Amino acid sequence: MEDSSIGSNIRETISENKGKLIFLLVCIILSIVIGMFTNTNKSSSNNEVKKVDLEEATIQLAKQYYEKALYPYLEKEVSDYDVYLKSHSEDGIEITLRQLVSTVEDVNMDMYNNDKYSCSFVGTTIKFYPKAEYSSTDYDVKVNLSCEDITTDGGNN
């Protein structure tokens, strides 16, 4: 008897508060939908941040390469290295990611091939643009990443 009494109490409560329950159900559904869109946008944004981080990390490696390998080599092996650098100030001196990682020590190779990206070590290029005074720190560097997003949902996970 108590079970039917509880059931009738529940039915009575539902019928008395039908408007409130519908409102509550609509709010829950809206919260879920908004949460899904917000999560998707954050994931996409995080994916862009990761690519920016990868580019910045590559720039830092490129600076090490230029200042500790390329510039000392040119200084030692090219008689008029400053003329050589000046002649490349507009078109730049280009290397591949493969050349970079084979010269710079302690490169985290996982940042170029992981569960998000697969980067081409030949297709990814780094260009150095020497600038006047042509010292080991007078240059700009530009990175052209050639990386494929390998996540199943295009980076939106």
C-alpha cells in the first residue's frame, strides 16, 4: 500500500510542478549544449596554441643553430662572411628541420611527431635573414612548419 501511496505522491507532485520541471529540463539541456560548444571552441583554441608553441620552440632551436653553428662556421670558413651575410639579407639562408635537428643538441623529437602532429623534416623550413652589423645575433628567423594534424577530429578533441 505504501508503494502506491508513494507513486501517487510523486504523480501529484509532478502534476503540481509541471511548469517548473519543464523549465528545469530546458535549462539542463541548454547547459549541456552550451558546454559542448564551449569545449569544442576551447579545444580548437588549444590546438592553435599548441601549433604556436611548436613554432616558437622551433624558432628557439633555430636561434641556437644560427648563433652556435652556422655563424661560427661562416666566420671561420668564408673569408668575407659579412659580405656573404649581407648578400642573403633579403632572400635569406634556408635550412630544413632535418638540418636543424641534426645539429642542435637535445631536441625533443616528440614535439614534431606525436598524437597531434606529424611534421615533415624536409618540408619544414627555417629561413635566417641577416641584418646590418651582421653579428651572430643580428638576424631575423622565420619558420614554415609543414605539419599534418593527425587527430581524428581535425584537432578538435
